[in-house]
Amino acid sequence: MAILFLPPTFIPRSNTTYFFIGPVYKEAANHNQRIMHIMTIIDEYVATLTGKEKAIIEHMNDVVRKMVPDATEEVFYGMPSFKYRDKGLISILATKKFLSLYPYCAVERLGLDLSAHEGTKGSVHFTPEKPISDELLRDILNARMRMIEG
């Protein structure tokens, strides 16, 4: 039987899928206990990345988590995604050619100026050299949340 110790700052999100990667254990400070770390589906995906792509996607995911603390992290349309009120909010992925943000709607419906970035009808492409700014990411999130709240 394993005992799971979570840090005091850990707040589980409802309807979020957590994976026990492991065994991944760490000795607790000043205790002879083992702590099992849990990872969300998004954390698991980011762990597969390297370099600048990893740093950028980690940062963007942190912005989403801070701005939308009620968002759940799930696989949606085959991608690690944030969901809000059971609807797809956003997914941020790396491909061989570029990084992509998927807002789960036609990007024109966002009503934002995305001309600085290439993309498709349903995605915004960016690179480590030309990332999506935090301000634009927040604008995209606000637009999506308004659409979902509707």
C-alpha cells in the first residue's frame, strides 16, 4: 500500500485527470517518508518536450492556470487540453514545424487581431522566436470564456 503525501499548496481540480507517473518518489524533508508526485495530462505532455518549446508551453500553461483556476485538464479531441465548464477552452502543442494554440473555435470568432501569427481556421501558429504574448493569450482566454458562458 502506498501513502500519497501532497504538498500543502496542492488543490485538486474537479474533473481533472491525474496520472501517477512512476513510481516517482522523493524523500520528505526531515522525515523518512516518500512522497509520490502527481502529474496532470498536460504536465505529462510537457515532460515529453525539450528546450525553448518546453519553456514557452510551460509558461503559457501557467498563465492559463492562473487566469482560469476552474479549468480542468483533460484529453479533448486527442490533445491535452484545458476545459472550462465542460467545453474545450484551449490547447497548446508543439509540432515539428511550429507551436500551435487551438482555441476550439474558428479563430475569426475570437474577434482579435492575430495577423502577427500564421495559422489555420482553427489554430494560431507561433515559434519560440515569435511567441504569443501573455496579453494576447489572456485576450484569447477571455474571448473563449465569454463564448462558453454565452
